[in-house]
Amino acid sequence: MVKRVTIGDVAAHAGVSTATVSRVLNGGAVTEATAIRVREAVTRLEYTPNALTRSIFAGRSSTIGVVIRDLSSPFYLDLIRGIDDVAAANDSLVMFANTFRQIDHEIALVRMMDEHRVRGLIVTTGEGTDSRTRHMAENGTPCVIVARIVRDPPQSMHSISLNNVGAGRLMAVHLAECGRSSVGVVTSGGRPSQIERTAGLRQAFTDFDLPLPQDAVTVAETAKEVDRAVGTLLARAHDRKRPLDAIACTTGRLTIAVHAALTARGLAIPDDIAFLTMDDFPWATALGITVITQPSYQMGRRAAELVVEHPGEPVSIVFEPTLVARGSAGEKRWP
């Protein structure tokens, strides 16, 4: 077994102390001749500095912690890419953790990030972790909440979010402009983003004098619950004698399940029923699905920049949604 080269080996090869090697590696003051000998020894011995030891002396690691609530959502793919690009440009590793939407697991993971003394923390978790995250922020760790606004004072955490009311309004306006007037909504529950998007939908349809009935919104927490939710919406509309001509889905992670539930019932999109959803994903173009996108890559970059820049005052940034029309809302017939 090959023995790992240590800082002592470098010091012996260069004829200096380990403290001198450490100063050279960390940009400390030494003579140019000494620095050259140490760097030559590092190169010859292929020495890899111990980042863990360095973080112990610094009191904080160079790792950015990222706690993701549910990687099944297409929103997170570009978000993670944006975070990673900024981290790489700033000599930081990224430690990702997926909570599978389990609150206890979320809290435990945030605690573990604190114990590892991460350089900064980016989370997409629910409000159940805010107390622990706020504790980290108040102790000097830059913390960024993504996908929702932090409303409770004292505000010590940064936030990156989407104009969710605007996203809901954009959905409703587009459907109305495509001539759709009997709409069902599939949402995924009580997250602020879901509540706000649904509120935006309701407001916009009311502005068009097409108010959504109270029972035109149904909840599906998981993909397995979607078929029941879609069936319920269709049945309720039939009972009102106003068959649905459109379904809007307020969360990207349920898109495929909603699409499958409609086609399984023999409903052609958009001829029988229009469909649009949140967040883009690779198959959306092939399936011709109209989506409301959020700039997740830019949101990820900005979140990581807030960690790196570490502004003293909390920053709250709201991004705007964008419509990408592909035909599933009936755009060809309603230009």
C-alpha cells in the first residue's frame, strides 16, 4: 500500500519546518527562495493539502451545503447547476443532501451542515427548518432560503424566490387567451409557492369574469395521488354541467403524472382538454407541453453568490416567470 504524502514529508524534502510549509500553502510571508523550495517539494512529491485540517484551523470549511427538498422536481436540476458553477469558480465544493420531503430529515440535515461548519447553506426546505437555519445565520454562516420568502423577523437569512402570484396569473391569462373557460387546477398542497400560484390563478380568472369554483382546485401530494385528483376534477365539472376544457398544474414534479392521467382517459391534448404546467423539463418539447418557467439556473447562481459575497444585510430577490408556449393549451387554434 502506497503511503499518503504528508506535510512532514514536504517539510523534510524542502529542509524547512511544517509551519513554514503551512505558511507557503496558505499565502503567508516567507522568503522567495523558501517558497520556491516548498513549491518544488509539493510538486515533486505530488502532495495534496488536507482541506479538513485547513478548515479546522480556519474555523470553517470551504464547502457550500445545499439541502434540497425533492430532487424529483425538474426545477432543481438547473438550480444545482447554477450553485455548482459559482462554487467551482470560488474554490468551493458543494455538499448536496436530498430530504425526500421529510421534515425530521430536513431538520437533521441542516443540523449536520452546521456541525460540518459549511462555508454557507442553501436550502429549499419548509419552514420547519427556519429556526435552525436562522441560528446558523446569526452565528455568521450565510444562509439562503430558495423558492420562498422568509417573512418572520428577525430577518437574518437571504431569500431567492419566484413571483408565484405572477406565475399563477400568467397561467390563467394564457388559458383565457386560448379560449379556455372551464379550468381545473392540480396543486401539491400547503407550500407558500403553491398557495400563491393558486391565488394568482383565481385572481386572473376573476378579472376575466371567469371565476374558478371553489372545488375546481384539488391537491395531490404525490404522483400516485394524481390520477384520483384528475378524476375528481373531471367528475366535479361534469356534475356542474360544465366539462373541463383545461387543467393547470402548479408544480413541475407532477407534470408527467397529470399528463398520463389525462391520456389514460382517452382525452386528447389540446383537442379535448388543454394542459399547461410549471417548470420546463427535457420531454416537454417532445410532448408539446406549454410551461411556465422559472429561471432556476440564475436562481442557483445568485444563491451561491450570496454565500460567496456574504453581504452583511439580508437580501431578498424575486425572479419573474416566463411563458413557453408549445401547443398543449390550444395555441394553434387561439393565436
